[in-house]
Amino acid sequence: MDPVELLEHDHRLVEQLFRNYGPALAARGRQLEAAEKAAPAAPARPHPAAPDRPPLLTVAAPFVSVFDRARDRQQGRPAT
């Protein structure tokens, strides 16, 4: 194979991969963006007694998050 044929072949393979996996990669990127936006409202550490199902989880998480971060600042822990 000459270099031009090799490049054309590689180009076709890359196009095929993006056609097959591109939508999944885009969806994963949106999931990661959503997780980054939600991180400040999530509790900083596990709370075994906290509710683990909506709607109580949705209501409790922001309050627990504020409590965790305030306690971290008071104790001189690094920000999470």
C-alpha cells in the first residue's frame, strides 16, 4: 500500500468509528457535564442514614451539602 492509500484507508476507519460510536460519546459528554454541574449541590461525604430515593433524596441533598462544606471549612479540610 502506498502512503496515500494507507491514509485513505485510515480515514475511512475513523469515519466509521465516529459514525458507530459518536452518539454514545456525545451522550457520555453530556452526562459528565451534568455531573460537574451537580457536584456543588451533592454531599461531600457519604451519609448512611440519609434517604436514598427521591423525593426525600432530592430535598435532603442540598442541605446536607451545605452542612458538609461548612463543617469542612470549620475543621480546615480542603474544599471538595
